Amino acid sequence: MTGKGQIKVAVNGYGVIGKRVADAVAVQADMDLIGVADVVADWRARMPATKGFALYAADPERESAIQKAGLNLAGGLDDLLAAADIVIDCTPKKIAAQNVETYRDKGIRFIVHGGEKHSVTGHSFVAEANYETALGRDSTRVVSCNTTSIVRTLSALKRSGLLGSARGTLLRRATDPWESHLGGIMNTLVPEPEIPSHQGPDAQSVDPDLDVITMAVKVPQTLAHLHYWSVRMPRKASKDEVLDAFCASSRIALIRMSDGLGAINAVKEMMADLGRPNDSLYEVALWEDMLRVEGDELFYAYMVDNQAIVIPETIDAIRALTQAEPDGAASIARTNAALGVGAFAANTPTR
Amino acid sequence: MTGKGQIKVAVNGYGVIGKRVADAVAVQADMDLIGVADVVADWRARMPATKGFALYAADPERESAIQKAGLNLAGGLDDLLAAADIVIDCTPKKIAAQNVETYRDKGIRFIVHGGEKHSVTGHSFVAEANYETALGRDSTRVVSCNTTSIVRTLSALKRSGLLGSARGTLLRRATDPWESHLGGIMNTLVPEPEIPSHQGPDAQSVDPDLDVITMAVKVPQTLAHLHYWSVRMPRKASKDEVLDAFCASSRIALIRMSDGLGAINAVKEMMADLGRPNDSLYEVALWEDMLRVEGDELFYAYMVDNQAIVIPETIDAIRALTQAEPDGAASIARTNAALGVGAFAANTPTR
């Protein structure tokens, strides 16, 4: 049932990102999930019904296959878009580009994800960095997982006057767990062919002032990305000052090696034990005890759940585009509360 | 047969490093491999005979087990040491510490590897950096694989006046191929708990002037380490100047993504196709086309075969301690020629 003044949200594409977006929309007090659209007819298409989500056929040619599988269709993509205030596109790269034309033709607000170029919407979004500039826009792009983490962390340093230049090495998971039977890499390391890798320039699409250069390498595991950073600060600072800067972001969660969180699989297991849907880690999980300050230099590492980190940003982007909430901080607080963001963090460190 | 004036070399420990050292000693015109000592009695103990190497029991208590396995023993460790000018210790960490006492008692020159502390010998060795300071010493430590690669590359930049400060992220292979059934890590990443990791300070045991800080993470593969570096140069330089600096080292081999060498497994396959024993990559394999210069900053990545990179250094250390060759460059050239070091490198780049 749709409440009065609620934001009516459609999710197009019920894959790795789409299903997490749908779950997250469903628990926001000010949003209604109108339905989800997809093209598959196998077990994945049966999942929305188990959560009470209406299923739409994203492509008319797939309707009969989905119905033959015994699934109830609420309609086609046109029906879904007609009923919604905004659509979150979570389809694969090439499909998304076509969808954008459809959304524009129908005059519906839309959000795309980091697979698309900045130019597709002319605006790239990370809630803590530029929520206000998205207010009332027709569309925005929630940047990729890696870029989101870079903007969250470097923006936090910047707001505290601790950011000079940042140089990062990104260890990228080879493929998602769900797709690891379809091909990944095994027992090797595959460097990105070019330095800088694309994530640094992509972060500058959100904040052009960031002095950031990234290098990236694909590693044979499926759980998450891991970033190592070497930052020059404009002045000498203490470790406490740096930790305070990171703690000022509600989406950076400090974790500790000494707390048994000595590897990325342990952090994922904690997410499962917290009962989060799909074990999602929405935060940048940054190791407090590993972080090192040497004069005006800062070194740290953090983990990025590539499937989950953009979910809270997407929720905030919905409120910004629909102008349901003019204040970024207020939207972030509501999203965080609904998703439990930061609940496990050691952000009141015993230091 | 032992030639006149030949250096008589004993290898204690016929494991991952020891067997490669033995192969390398055997092909040096100025060295004779007296024999190898070990404690195992399984298939590994049958390998020396296939190469014509005499086998000694490294521990008297293991003699009967080795003989029961049908293997010919040339004697015990004492016999081996008595016949040698120098012993290369390739035993595991704790055993090596005990062995050092034995070597000292017997007054035989010895070389330990990077598992031991600098203080064990008071000298840490990388041929291109400090061959001459090892001349005539009783002992030296050939530093670890990662440290060897760091000293080779940063020394090369330093000799060309291009080294300011160097900050590196090291992706460490989880375990050796031969031991991967005994336990490694799977589908995760395990950060070293502390920043800086030990390799930076270890490089300073060879050259205290190096301004180097390292971070390290264990990755789920067995082939090799991979390093990513971000270097501040004392001045702006061109990419050509940097490549020239690296090319001046005969033990840094430039490779290219564009040549099909897009991952560490491809480089290992090339070593196999070159017919190198155990597919050994003795060089630092540094990607020429990935390397990037931005003003006074330099970014690059290279591969380190942890089982092989120290082998040529060990050969040179033998000549230095025994004073068989007073000139480091001459020793390096002889070692390189015997092992084929650099034979595959794109060190005359088409740039």
C-alpha cells in the first residue's frame, strides 16, 4: 500500500545491485517500492515474491517465458514506470544506456550506477560530498563502489583540512560471488593495463579538486575490494586528528585487526551475523589500528563491499532528485538509521 | 670433479631455495657444488641424484631413514662442511639459527637468507648495491625476495639521481606452490597487521639512506609477489629517463602488457618456455608500458618470483665472501651469463 506523500520507487534490474536497492527502499519510511523489473525467468525471478515485491517484465519479449515459469507479472516496464516517481536503473551497462532514452522520453526521474559515464546524467553523486547539488535534478549517477569509497574517505580528510595529495593502490575482487562460476581469475594477479586507473579521474567527477591518482590490480577472490592509500597532508597531524576526521563521516566504519577482523572474510562474516540482507557492508571498513601517520604522511587500508557500498548513496540520491529532503545530512541520517549503517563500528575508539 | 681454484660450495637445505641455489652453483664455471644436505627421505631426497649432486644427511638422526629409502649418502653435514669453502644455508628459520653456531665453530664462511635477522651476520647483501662491502667477510645475509626487489629498483633510481621518497604496496603470494596443499588462504585478502610492513626497514639494512615505506597484504595465489610503487623524484623527469635508470640494472627486466604479458601467470609461463629450472624468474619483471610519470612523481608495478629472485644474489655473495672476484660488476656479469638473466627482457625498448 502506498502512503500519502511517499516517494514511489521503481527498480529496473533485479541483479546484484538491484535486489539490494529494492531491500533498502522497502525499509525507508518515506518510500514505497512500486515494483521491480527483470528479464530472467529462473530462480532469481521467484525471489521478489518471497519479499512481497511486485514483479514486472523489463522486456515484452520475456513476458511469456516469465509467465510460463508460473510467476505472476504485475505488468511490463511501461506500467512500472507509469506508476513511479523515480526509477533506479540497475541493469547491465549496455542495457542501461538504452533505458536512459526511455526514461527521458517518459519524463521520469532516474538514477544510473557507476558503470555509466558521467556524461550520461551530467551529475555524479556521493551523498556526503554533493547531495545538495542533486536537488531537483532529473537524473544523477551514483558512482561506482571504488569511487564512492574514495570520495567518502578523501572528502572526510578534506573537510578536516588534512588532504593534500592521495595515491592509492586498489586490489579489485575478480568477480562477484554470484557470478564466480561464469569465470573469474585463478591463482594469478592481473594488473590494470594503465596507470592511473580510472577510479581517480572518476572521483574527480564528484569533486574536481581532489588530487588523487590510483593504480589497480585484479585479485583472485570474490568478496570485496581492498584499498591501500598513501596521503600527503598539508601539515603534520596526529593519528587522533586523522581518526577524528574519518569518524566525522557516518559511512566510514573503523574496525580493528585486534578485534579479530584481520581479513576481509572476517568482516563479511560479521555482516552475516548482524543479519544484514546479503551480508551487505554499506560502510567503508577502515582499519583503525593499522592506520599510520608519519609526519605529514598518512597510510591506511580499508575494505569496500562492491555490491553494497552504493546502496545507501542510492537511497539518498532518491531523496535528492525528488526533493523529498532538502538537507543532505538529514537524508543520510534517515538512510543510516533504516539500514543500520555504522551500528558495528568502533567509531568511539578507546584511544 | 673439482677444478683448480674452484670455489667449493655446500648447500645445506634442499628446499624451495636450496634446490635453485644448487642448480645455479652447478652452472658457474668458477664453482663446484660439493653436495647438498637435507633431512627428508621422500621423493625430494631422490632429486639430487638425478642431477648428479651428492646427498648428505643434515642431521645424524635422519641418516638411517634416508638410507632405508634406498638413497646413497655421501656423509653427514660435518663431512660436507669439511670439504667446502663456503656453505649456503637454505634451511627453515629456526634451524638456520642453530646452524650458524655450527658454521662459526667450524670457521667456515656462510650465507644465510632473508628469514634471518640482519644481526645474525651484521651484513645484508644485494649485489648491485653493496657487493664490495661483503668482500672477504665471514658471512652475509642475502635479503628476502621482496627486499631484494626493493633494493634493486630503488638503488637503480638512486644511482640516476631520481630517488626521493618511495611508498609501496606489496601483494604477497599466500604460500609457495609446493606447499599450497599444506595451507594458504582462499578467497580472501589478509592485510599485514602493521604499517609500515617490515620490508621497508629491511631494505634500509642494505642501504640506510633509502626513504622507503611499505604496506603489505597477503593474496590468495601462489605464483609471485606483485609490487605497486609511488615514488617522489627530486625533480621532474621524463619516462625515458626513468626507463634508462631501470635498464641500467641488469637484473630489472622490462616487460610489456602489450606483449601479452598481462598477468603474473603469463610471465611464469614464459619462464617455463625459456627452459629455466623450476620456471625461475630471477629478474624484477617491471611493466614498461604501465609505468607512468607525472611531473616529479613516478608510478610503476613489477613482479617478484619469491622463490627465484635471490638466486643470482646468492651466487654473487659466494664470490664476494670468498674474494674470488673483487669487482661486483664482473661477478654480476658472470652470474647473469650463466643463468641467462635478462635474456628475455625488452631492455632495448622501442620507444
